[in-house]
Amino acid sequence: MLSQVVIANFIVSLGSIIGAIPLLIKSKKLETFLIFLVSLSAGTLMGGALIHLIPEASEKLSINTVMLITGLAFSGFLVLEKLLHWHHNHDPKRQKNTKQIIGYMNLAGDLVHNFIDGATIAATFNVSPELGLTTTIAIFMHEVPQELGDMGVLLHAGFSKTQALLMNFITALSAVWGGILGLCFIQANYNLTPYLLSIAAGGFIYIAASDLVPEIKMETKLKESLGSLLMFGLGLLIMIWLKG
């Protein structure tokens, strides 16, 4: 199981390499590509939470307990995001320093986020290879648009293209350590697995609802709007297909 967790998290970490795409694609083409990718990511995350994680957790815990933990986790991720972004400042006099701080804080936030992703993957593989696979897919699909955005933040903060790509990959590798340490902790405390699945569900729903769906709603062009809705539906269908 350890090898499965490590391989899955390493594949997720490779999603940071996709962050090089903005350096290769013209911004107009990238914008269209990105909204479709965001929509697919939202669908897989929602499907992963509602079709896989919550039902699996409810096999060990009452549905009321699962939903309570999921709701608390949703709120906790909101608080965590606020704490990680408290530094944002629009004062022009401090624009240069602020941009640098945003770059380093973005990396710190990614480090924590990826570590949690790694532990989540470990928890799901501890239940079954199938659940581990679906969770890995959902997280990977989210990592790609996130890493695209992270590259933009780092370049804006003054990192060179090489530095930005390298630092992005290094922070992404924290998912591997999260998976290893998470698996050791989970195997020593197996009864915690359904609680971790519930927390992961809350995180998936939070990311989809607060970060991704608003991006989909902002799209006004008919072609892109229809395409994004289809991609969202495709994400859900992929999770349904994996359930069967």
C-alpha cells in the first residue's frame, strides 16, 4: 500500500509541471482552455465528495456525524484560507514588498495544502485501491488549474520562469510526505479513517464551491459557458463511472 500511496502522490505532484503551460500558450488560448479545466476539476471534486467519500465514511459512522464533520471541515478550510491570505495588501507604496510576500506565502500555502492532499490520498487507499484511485484523479484534476494560477502568482512576485517552476514542484512534493506520514498515522489509528474521509469531503466541496464554481459562473460567452457546463457534467460522470 505504501508504494501505491507514494506513486499516486508523486503523480499528483507532477501536476505542478503543468504550470509551465502559461509559458508556452498564448494568453487568449490559455483562458479558454483554463475555464474548461476548472469546470472538469469542479465536477470531479464534487463527485468525489458526494459519490465516494461521504458514502464511504457513512459506512462506519452515522450520516449525521459524517455531515457534521463535513460541515465543520468546510468551515475550517474557509478559516485556513483566510489565515493563509491575511497578508494581501493593495497599498501602492508597498506594492513591491507585497508582491514578494504574496509569492512566498503562496508557496507556504501550497506546502500545507499539498501535505493535506497527500494525507487524504493515504486515507482513501487505506480503505480500498478503488477509492484511492478516484481521490487521486479528483485531486490531480484540481492541481492542474491551481498550479497554472500559482505559476502566475510566482512570476508576478518576481520569480524567474525556472525558479517558479522549480519551487512549485518542490512544494508539490510535500504531498508525498503527507501521504507517507499520513499512512503511518492512519494504520496506527485505523478508526480515524472515516473521520478523515469526512474532513476530505468538506475540503473537496469547499474548493469546488468557493474557488471553482464562481469562476464558471463568471463566464458570459455562450460557447464557453455551454462547454464549461458539459465539462462539469463530465467530471461528475467520471466519478459515477468509477463508482460502478
